[in-house]
Amino acid sequence: MKRKLSFLLFVIFLFTSCLGVNADIVLNRNGSGTITLQYQISQSLDALGRLDGNERWNTIPVGRADFQRTLDRLPGMRLLSFSSREDEKNINITVKMEFANIQTLLDFMDAGGRRSSFYGDARSGTISLTLNEGRNASGAPSAFPIDDLLAEVFESYSIRIGMTFPDEGSLAVTDAQGRALNPGREFQARGRRVFGSFSVFEILSSAEGINLVFSW
């Protein structure tokens, strides 16, 4: 089955197939580095995605070949390791990749180029990642209406994104207008390693948008 991969899209549509995701980025002084993804996919949802005509329901990669097809289109990305473990309910996946420079990392994370930006250079720069554009981006209601039942389900699952810098850096959380927001449930704002953890409900229900801003 042909599956597309864009990490930010992966986060945005997480609730359709995943129980949680952890992304850990390590940035070197020359702008190269590694990204490690850990996530779970429901066995039942993956089976649904394999049925004829249902490919659109599952855009999340579950096999080594899925990642390799994506990385073949990104010359600056290389697959370092892949592991998959299954239990009765879920497929648990861990994958580590190497990127040659920051732009290659963003090409992987945001194939469309709409939800990420980079300013500066490898020595001193800022990466912004948009988890939810919010209703202000389009003037329409939130793209992810959530009723009480779904809110209860999503509240127990989280998105965790972290970055390790060569030297000290920082992480800020803003809305779509650049105004500071309260950080997530777990948050490290400054240091060589910074990270933020947010409930899936918090991301999907945000009316004002959620941006992560990494600076070093």
C-alpha cells in the first residue's frame, strides 16, 4: 500500500490511527542530526487501511518499506534503524533517521512547507512548527470539532516533541498570532535539551492555534 509521510500531518491526524507519538531531534553544530520517532498504531485501524479502497484512511507508515520510500525522495535523509513490535491491540514502532541539514529535516516533517519555517543558520537559528493553525488561519471554526466522548479519549494520549542542541537553546509555545501560550503538561523551556508534551485533545481543540518555536 502506498503511504505518504509528513510528520506534522502525522501529528495533525494522529487521532485517526495513533495512540501517541514521541519525536526526539538531535541537532549537530553543522545543522545535521538525527530524528527518532516512537508511536503506536491500532491493529484494527491498520487492518482497515489495508482493505481495497481504504488507503486514504491510513496515511501513517507502519513498515520499514514505507519509510524507505519516503526517504528515497529526500537525498539528505537516511534510515538508521527501524523496529516494530506487535501485541493484541497495537503496533509499536520506533524509527531513527539521519538528516544532512535543517532544510532536509523540515522537508521530511512538513512536505507541503505550510506548517514549518526556519530562520538563521546552523550556528544560530529558529525553527517554528505548527501543530494546529486554529480558526484564525482560515476564518472558519476549528477544523477538529470534538465532542465530550472524544475529548475524554484524546485527553489520555499525548504528543511529545523535543530537541537537543549543541549548546543551550529554548522552546516557546505560541498561538497563530505569535502570542505566548501556557506550556503543555510537561515542558522544558531552556537548556541543551528542550521538550514539550501536549495532550491530543489540547492540540485538536485549540481555537487560537499552537506553534512550537525552537531557538538556539
